[in-house]
Amino acid sequence: MVIKRKFSEHYHIMPNRTKNQLNNYFTFLKKQPKGFVYVENELPIKTPDTPCSKQPRLDELKKQCHNCQACPLASQGRSQVVFGRGWAEAQLMFIGEGPGRDEDRLGKPFVGRAGQLLSKIIAAMELDEDNVYITNVVKCRPPNNRAPLPQESGTCKDLLLFKEIDIIQPKVICALGSTAIKALLGDHLAISKVRGQFLDFRGYPLLPTYHPAYLLRNPAEKRTVWEDMKKVLAKLAE
Ligand code: URA
């Protein structure tokens, strides 16, 4: 069996790891079954001097949409446009549905309860939230947190989401929940049929999984999502 562990687990690039965390890590390595192979994963890690050639294009896109009026959501109570967050050079991109109340207030995607759960999932993957990119199909809050209408998601994905993807060019996309799956892959796809399998989205490997808001209502499915995240990690390490 080959288990791929990520490079950032290594203390010399995570100087703030405590002695305890390191001890736990070495204990983990020692406990692995016979045949375990430790493979350093070469996922790029954001550091203050990592060159970031994609950021200016992302900034430009964000600037263009800050007062977007392209769909009805512009006049349905949004307080601001909520653009994606994270690293422009990320290899992993999470795509959710649309901002909720907290996201609309704070101007960042996935910062409410569902966002906190997504942060826990990312931490459990032993990834750093600063090294991934997190965005939504629609960038404005739908009233009463309803799902975006086809016209809204259609407009927003053409104007923004597809451009974000093409700038970042992630190695793996993880679509969170039904709205993201339908927006990216087509209305005919039911999450129950496609969850957990890699599909092709314009040449990008895309893994559909449950939305963290669904997991808050159905905590038993966290295990399923964890299995999906292991597939994401394996794909990143390929
Ligand atoms: N749900 C989403 O799909 N996106 C967010 O940003 C927050 C909750």
C-alpha cells in the first residue's frame, strides 16, 4: 500500500509545528502497516516569496465585478459581491453554491457555519486554507438563502466562475453540492448518482461531493465526504 502524505507535514516548512504535533506525526509513521511508503507530496505551498503570476488577473476580474448588475440578484438585497478567496496558484479549488448571510456581511465565501465545517475538512486533509481556492457559483446572496435560479447561475458562471477557473487552472476541482454540480456539469446530473467519482470538466478532474451545509443537517455523511476527500488528495498527489 502506498500512502501519499503531503510535504507540508514536514517540520522544516511548517516551523510553527509544536513538538507534540511532530511527535504525534512520527508515531503515526511508525504505526503504519508493513508496506507503507512515505511519499513526499510536492504540492506547491504559498510562502511570502512564492511568485504569483495569476493574482493580477484575478484582482482585475474582482474589480470588474464589484458592482455587477448582470442578473436579478444585484437588486434582491445583496450587500456586496462575494468573490472567491484563497491562493491564485492553488491546485485545489472548492466551488459551492452562493453566499449566505454571513458571507454577504463579511464579503468572503464560506465564513459561516458551513464555511467553518469546510475549514475543518481542509484541515483534516492536512492542507492549509491559504493554499487552496474557495469560491461559489453565484457571487451574490440569493434572498432567504434560496438556491440560485438557472438564469442567475448561468449568468454568473459565464461572467465570473469560468474565468476564475481558467485563471487558476487548478489540478483538481471539488464541486460542493447539487447547485455546483449542475452549474458545472449539467442540469441532468443528480448528486446521488455522481458523488465521489471523478468527472471531466473542460479537461479538469472534478469530484462532486456533498455541500458542508448538507453535512450540518446529515452528520452521518461526513464519513462519505472524508472518503471523497481522500480521493482528492490522491489525485493531487498524482
Ligand atoms: N454556502 C455556499 O455555498 N457558499 C458559501 O459561501 C456559504 C455557504
